[in-house]
Amino acid sequence: TINSRCTDISKRRVAEVFEEVFGYPLGVDPLSHRGKAVVKSDRNATHDGRIIDCPIEESAIEPGKVYNVLVGNVDADGFAVDYRVIIAGGVLQILSEKKRRESMRFRRANDLVRLRRTADKLAASEIQAIERFCARIGLDSGELDCLRDADSGRLYIVDVAKTSGGPPAILPRRQKLILLEELSVAFAERCLLGHPR
């Protein structure tokens, strides 16, 4: 069954699998980390992230929260840039590039969304690593939120959704149709017909 092995998409589990596959950490220990970090709910779809200074006192540890690297994904125009990578038996050839004001970087609303060719935004080795991540976490179909750090160039997977939210609302209609067609064909061929990745 599709996504039957994908039983845990908590932020903590995402960070564990990410580090196993990519070889560098997303999670930080807030008691020893020095510098900025992001604290957010371990549960999905809360959009409650905020930036803190570390290290913190043990008494300040918040239950039900995870502590992550602060990814420097803000562009020269002051917009936080996210890539919504779509999975349908493998990485789709197009992704959504989302931009929102830096002050709203952890919120749901976007200021701009456009489709981009996945190969123009992600290296072949990164696409392969994403597919290994999906295999490890059991994701056959869904979406990933990925951020690129401007200083290090590193890509981070920060969230997994195993139920697709569909094209973003502010995506132009023509691009919505392109995305839906790409997704439908890939899902039918790779997931329903059992084609190999």
C-alpha cells in the first residue's frame, strides 16, 4: 500500500533520517550549540517555528519541541526561499519555489510561488539523496520542504508531508495545471502501475 511504511514523520524522525542519509545534522543540542537555532513543534503543520540564541539552560527546554539548525535561506531581496519537492514514486521533475518575507519565514502564507525545473535547483547527487531519504522514511508519495543555506550551499529537508496539499493557492493557473498533469502521470506510472523508481 502507498506510504504504508511511512509511519513517523515527526520533526525529530525527519532530522534523524536526514542526518543518516545526507551526512550532516539538521538537529542541534540547544544545551551545547552556540549561535542561533530554530525551535518548533515536533508535530506537523503547526508553523510555530521561532529563532532562539543557544546555548540555553536545561530548565528552558520545551517539551514537545525540536531544535534545528537555522538555515540561511534568505535571498538578497529579503525573502525566505523554500523548495517544495514533490514525490510520486521518486522526485518529480518540477518543484514549487516559494518565497515569503523574512519576518514571515515560519508561516504558511507565501508572497510568491513559481514552478521550477528540479534539475535547475537541485544537483543530481541531491536528488539521489532525497530519493534515499524517501526510501528510508517510507515515503512513496507526498511532499518535502527543502531549504538551501546560502553560506554553505547545503540542502536541508526540514519537513515531510505524506498527504499532498495540492498546488499552492497563489500559483498561476497555467502552472497549477502543469503541476497537476506532471503529478498525475508520475503517480499513475510509478505508484499505481508499480513502475520502478
